[in-house]
Amino acid sequence: MSVTFSISSDGNKTCAVNNIRLHSAYNPIKEAERFVANIECDFNPISIIVTEPALSYCIPFLKSRFKNAKCYAVRFSCDFDFVNSNWDAVFYTKNLSEKLFSFFGEEGLLQTLFVSWTASQKAFPNEYDLCWEQIKRALQKSRDVLATRSYFSKRWAKNSLRFAFFSKQFAQITKGNCPVVICASGQSLKTSLKSIKERRSHFFLIAVSSAISVLISNGIFPDLCVSTDGGFWAKLHLKKILKYNSIPLSLSPESACFAKILSENTIIPLSYSDGFAEDTLNYLKIKTQSAMRNGTVSGTAADIALKITSGNVFFCGLDLANSNGFSHTEPNELENYNSTGDFRFSTKETRIVSGNFSSGALNLYRDWFSSYDFKNRLFRLSNNFSYCAELKNVPSVNWDFFDSQLDSKSQILPKITLQTENCLKENLNNLKNFLNNYTKSENWVKEALPAEAIAFSRSLSNSEEKGKRLQQKKDEYLCDIKRAIKWEQK
């Protein structure tokens, strides 16, 4: 690729790539002005992303037309980096999908205008196709996340209030330096159960919720269980802990959990630093463990583990792949629950056959683990299990490698320390006051009705009628929450 710079007829710099002009040879400023004037946009964007704008002549015209929007660029080439300071931020095509989602979030991306500097499409055809495929994936992920939030928002709010009301003992984790082993429930976990038992005193053991039944059934008790899902099915995985109140549980407030576990087990509250749950914890002065919101509990568990030790982290059962038959190690609480409905005309084989086929969710989880930078500290651990799917940033190792990492002389385990301050709410009225005040804030509509809030902010004409309809939905939502937790009957 050959990039050449020259001076246009009006005295401004211009350029070409392999003899394909990226800017006019006569008047690149006027060309950029026409480009911005011809952009079609039927909503109010908060951000504008231009793919490879080259010398960035469009910037002043974008800021003039879209006064409330920030402007960003995606570069196909580093030859134009000398004008990057004109943009609010600049991205590159490598891992673009994850970078965009991490930077903007689902709400930001769905309020972003994407524009292609036309000449760059011809000059960089491969980069252009890759870039827009990555943008498409980021938008699809944003759409799916927003749909999940819209569907689960009431449940998350209800769970957060239950979390605050029923929890009795909170704790935090003091950092150590020993290895941390995380157990998920993939088929490869079976190969490691014996090795885990033999070396149990040499590492801090975390179980994600779906693996807790497997470990306890094999006489292995984790130092910590992690659960992050707000749905009924995730709650079922915690059923085994009902008999073991000595197992601490690291839980996001929006997660589904039995009231008995909240009341009797030690809880390490997870904070995603956003949303209704975070505001609830702050109001009640509950100390939290910072965590990363992730589509899978395994992603959040990996983040927690890397934060509580300076050593390496090893993941057992992180298969993230479909398989013939069960995709998880037995026993599994969901399987126990679902098997009660098996009979002659609706067999177990029919029910589990879907596990043989590709899953969009698993593809997303694999993409995340393959693209996230774990600083060479996260490994996938088994006894020579043959994984169906590779994770680029998570090398697969065996227990011989794990043993080589042990240093018993200087080993310090992460420690769970109880919070001594009286940080619990005094009574239900405390929560009532919080909720009544919170529902009057600007954040409430984003939490309660995220899709409607985005649609309202994007609209070019926010009429009084639209505002009334939005307020009515907010009121109905609040009533549903109070009814769901039997608010007035407490």
C-alpha cells in the first residue's frame, strides 16, 4: 500500500492510496462540507463514528451540524495518525467490535451515527469490509444486551431490593499471591476433580454457580461461589448451598438468590459501578467488591480471580462448546429439574439434542475470552482434555504445569474478611425512602425502561404526549416492582 501526499489547487494538503484519491485535488475543504451536508440522519446522535476519514477535513462540519455529538474515527491506516488529535477518540480495526462495545456500551452504540468516508471504501476494500463487519457485531451485541435489560429490568430491581433486605452478613476479599482455580461446569471439569482434591490446600478455589453441585457431590468445598444471573434457572444452581451456610457467596445484587442463603451465608457484594443495584448499595453504605459485568458468569469470575491474587488463575471446565449429549458435568441442578418432565413421548435424548448444535451465546463468550487481554495470567486447566474450541488468549495447560507454578514458601491465600461496620438497613422504611426518591431521578427511566429511554432521546420531536406515555410506563413499572415483592405487606 502506497500513501502519497500532495498539495491541492486551493493550497490544502491532499492524498491518495495506490493512485486512488482520498480527497479532492482541487478543494478538499468544500468536498468535506458537501459530504457532511449530504449525511442522512433521522435521529439525534450522541456520537458520530467516521470510518477512515483520512485527513479529517470533515471534523469542523460534523461539529457544526451535530452540535451535541462527540466525533470519533476508525482508522484503516496509521499514515493519518498525525491528525488524530482532531477527534474525541480514534479506534483501529483489530478487535474493533469489543473495543466499541467496551467504550460506548449498548446505550451509546445505539445512539451513534456511523458514517463511511466514501473514498476510503475503494482505497481500503479489505479493511472496509472487516471494519463494518465488526461494527455490525458490536451493534448486534448492543441490541441483544438492551433486549435482555428490557426483559429483565423488573426482575433485577426486585432482586436488588431483596438482596438489600434479606442479607445479614457482608464481607470483602483481601488480595493474596497464590494460584486461584475457578471451576465451571463444562465436561472437562471431570478430568480435574481428583487433582483438585489432591492439591486443595495449595490454592484458592472459586466455583461458578453451575459447578457447585459437582464439587460438593465430590467432597470438594470451594472458598467462594460466584453467581451473577438474575433468572430463575441460575437461582436453581444455588440450591445445593442451602445446606451449606459456611460457603461464602459472591453475588451481584441483581442476581437471583434464595432468601435463606442471603440471610445465612456470608455475602461478598459485587459492584458493576452502574445502575439501580449500585445506587441501592451506596444508599445503604454497603462495601462492595468491584467486578466486570459480563454475558457469562465465567467472565465475571475470571475478572474477580485476577483481582484477588497477583498469581496466575486457572480455569477448569471452561469448555464453551457444544457437545454430544450433556455439555456440563453431572450432577447439574438444571438437569435434575428438567429431567422430572421426561417420559416416553418426550425423552431425555430429545431434550438434550440441542446441545449438539452451535449456540450464538457460546460464540459470543468464546469471542470475549479470545479477545480480552488477561496479561498472560489466565489458563485453561485439565488433565489432557481435548477441547473442541480454542481460546486464543487462554492457553490450555495440564496439572503438571500447574504444579510447576506452586511456591509453598511464599504462598498467601486471598482472605475473606467480614465487614465489621453496621452497614445494614434499619428497616424496610429505609428501602422505601430510597426507592421513592430514586424513581424521581433521571437515572430511573434508563434503568426501568432502557429501550423506551433510548427511543425517546433519539427522537427529533419529543412531544408532550410522548413524555406523558413514558411517565405512565414508569409508574406502571414501579407498581409492578412493589407488587412483586409484596411491598406493602412487609
